[in-house]
Amino acid sequence: MSSKTRAVLTAGVVAVALGLGVTAQASAGAPRSVAGSPADNITRIADFYGAYIDAESDPDGSGHLSTALRAYYIDPTYLKKLKAWENREHADGVLRAQNTPLKWKVTDNGTADYTEAAITLTWSRNVTTKLVVDMTRSTHKIIHIGTKGLGGK
């Protein structure tokens, strides 16, 4: 192969590589933002589920962070009920499962006396489950996790 052919081939490879880089960068989209407030219960529920799933996915598997998150976000009276449910069902009561989901989404269901949020847990491409989480407006503590909320939704 002549040096001229080699130069043209190299230039073509570089041009393709640069073109792919521009395409990949353009397809990445605009930077994302996430906002919240500690006074907002939906933010608090989303923060809890995000941190809890991160802690459960942690390769060290110590469980210390998950336990601390439960103590901070869940009402102590309900935490006892949750532990009883876990002993009976042999599953994680926060996730209502034995595994850890790949993604989560929190949506406000709204109520007057407390906050009710719908949690969608994604396990694989086409497999999701839905939970309902209820949180007091005064103490900002989770008082219920289940397939239906306290109001029956």
C-alpha cells in the first residue's frame, strides 16, 4: 500500500470516528436536572426510594445504609409492621420483592390528610410493579407501603 493510499485511508477513518463522536454527542440530549425540597413529601419519598435502591444494589451488601434509611424515613410504629410483613413473606417490605429493581418512578396520587405516592418499580424491560406509599404531612414519615394506599387507591 502506498503512503498516499495509507494517508487517505487514515484520514477517512479519522473522519468517520469524528463523525460518530459528533453523532453520539448530539444524540445524548440536553443536560438533565433533578430538583426537590425536604419539605415536599413526594421529593422525600423519591429520595428514600432512590437511596434505598442504591443501598440495596451496593456490592458490599452490608445492609447498614438500608437500615439507617428505614429508621430515618419510616415511622417507628409502621417499621414494626413492615418487619412483621417481611418475616411472614420472606421478602423486602419496602420493595415488596426479593430482588432489587433496575429503575423506579414516584408519582403524586394526592390526598388531603397525608401524601399518597404511586411507586413504579422496573425489574426488566417489560416487567414493572406498582406500590402505593403513604406519608404523613406533619412528621414526613412513611406510614404505609402496599399495593393499595390507606385510602384504598
